[in-house]
Amino acid sequence: MNKKDIADIRKQFKFDNDLMKIREIFNVYVQKETGEIYHHVSQPFQMIELEAQELFLANFKKVLTGYLDAKLFELKFIRDVEDSTQHILFDGLRADSTEDWKENMLQIVGKMFAHTVYEFDTMVTFIRGEYRKATRKRDLESEEGGNDEVYSNEFILCSLNKTDQPKKALLFDYIEKEFKSNNVFDPIINLASPLSGFLFPAFNDNSADVNHILYCAGKANQPDGTFIEEVLNCEEIITAQEDKDSFEQILKKVIGDQVDSKVISNVYEEIDKMVQENEESEESEAPTLDYRDIERILTVSGVENVETAQVEHAFKAVVDDEKHEFKASSLVPKSIKINTKVADVSISPKELKNVKYIMYQGKRCLLLEIDEDVVVEGFRLESETL
């Protein structure tokens, strides 16, 4: 799945939407430490009160929010696994009765708490429904297209949420006209920050891909390996941060520790160009880089005497799998931070070429080329010619 596919699904989680039909919701309350199910209930989604629907819809959007390979990961199922989660989810997706659907989802809950112990009660929520997407935009003149013809796919979405204990507070009773302490002891389901979740199946080129699942990690670049392997039965993954760190190590081995700011800016610009061209062409396959691509990028970026054998050796020294390919989108940082004792500077990678590290009158200086006046606390700074 690419970010456009995910965004298209995420924005459909709203009230009275013909393109997203949530048929059933199944909530399972699990006790801390023991992992025992205290209560579970399944009901039609439209039967729960509107305020609860609103909270759940916001939660489902959270499960599908985040950067790919940092918070969201498309995982591939491992084949020939006993009690495969892929098969359980597929059976649940096709289940004719609510009882069969519940039985399938309870199997997954059992797998969730067989390997993990939480210090707080949790709630696991499953929904199943139908996601539709128009095959083409509506033509305003002919009034054809739009929802007249749609792609239609069944899906299951899961969210794992922690519970919080209510905080003690002082209340004012309008009826009795007196101050009281609140005596609420019911745990609060934290729907704002899912611990994890997933969407099955994944969607590629407007069709369901039952061999892949979209997994949501609780925190960016911190996927739960146990959840991925033991619960979802999927292959290991490499995060965007891990890819970025490995790429930077390869650059250091080829270029060295010292580099001109223009060179590193050109490297990021070349990679970003690949990403932008891919998005404009709306290709589903994300652009990737092997050692040959890295050699080309370094050469056009201004690195002198780049040799294929040198890049290949650096690649193999850093990455265990010599066939590994870096996702281009993982390599370009959103911003580059330059930290000094005097000041911290945050700058866009493409603007790094405007930063110079110079010696002036025996002192180290950071020179930043700009094209506008500098305003500090409402005052314009006077310019000085060196």
C-alpha cells in the first residue's frame, strides 16, 4: 500500500458515508497481567450511540495514521504456519454468522495475550465492513462516473487500546449547589492513542491483497517484533530509521567523514526527485535503491572518483543482505538539525547547500545564505560586509 491508498481509506471513516459500511463491531475487554477475557460484546455498528460511534471512528483513523515504514508497515504473511493469522482473518472476513466471526476474532485475541503481559487492562476492537472506491471521477458535463461504478472490498480493522484510571477531581453539583469529589471508578478506554492495530487485507491497485496486512505500531520506528511474528505471523521488517542509518553509514564509508554541504544536499535532492516522480506517475511500486543506484547518485551529486567496487564493498559491510534495496522515501529526512552550543538550526535538506562552515578571523563560523531580511524580536538586523 502507498500513502495515497491509506489516505483514501482513512478519510472514509465518517458518519453516513456510502463508501464505507461498517457492519459489525466486536469489543473484547482483557484483564491486566492474567490476559483473561473479562467481557466481550458484538453488535451492529449503527446500533451504538452516536457519541460512541464518533469516538470509534476517530480511533480507526488513528490506526491508519502515520508515515509508511515508520508507524505503518505493510507486512507479508509467512506461509505454512500452524494456526495462521492470515487464515483466521480470511475465515472471519467470509464468516456468514456473527458467532463464527466472533470465534475467529477471539482466536486472534488469544494469540495477542499468549506472549505479552500488560500492566493495565486493555480493550481489543474489531470491525468488519465494506470499503468502496469510485473507479473514476464524476464528469460534471455527462454526470457519469463517481459512485456509479465502484471497486468494492471487504475488510477487517483491529485496534488495541489501553485503559486509564480516572483521575481524582473536584466537581460542582449544580442541583445541590455544593462541591463534591468525583467517585467514578470505571476505567477509561484510551481511544486517542492505540497501542497497535492492523487492517486486513492490504489494498494495492484498488484490489484486495490477502497475502499482506497493514500493521500500525504504537510509536514511530518502534514496531513490536513479537506482535508481528507471533500474533500476525508475518516476516521481519526494517524501519525507515534503520534504513536511513544504514544508508548514512554507507555514505561515510564511500565519501568519508567530511563532506561539502552542496554534495550532501545534492544527494538528498536526487533521491527526493525519484520520490516525487514516482508520486506524480501514481505508481504503486515505491522507488528503491541498490548499490548501483547509490553509485550513480553519488557521481551526479559531485563526489569524485566513485568506483563501483568501493560502493559495493561499503554496501556489503553495512547491510547483511547484499540484495537489499533501500526505499527512497525512507532516506530523505524531513529536516536536518545542526546542533551547536550557540544555537540549534533546523533546515530543509534541499537548502543545505546554502549552509557553509567557515573559519573567520581564526574562529569557526556557520554561514547561512538567505534572500530576505532577518527579524529578531520585531527588529531587523543590520547587515555587515565581511
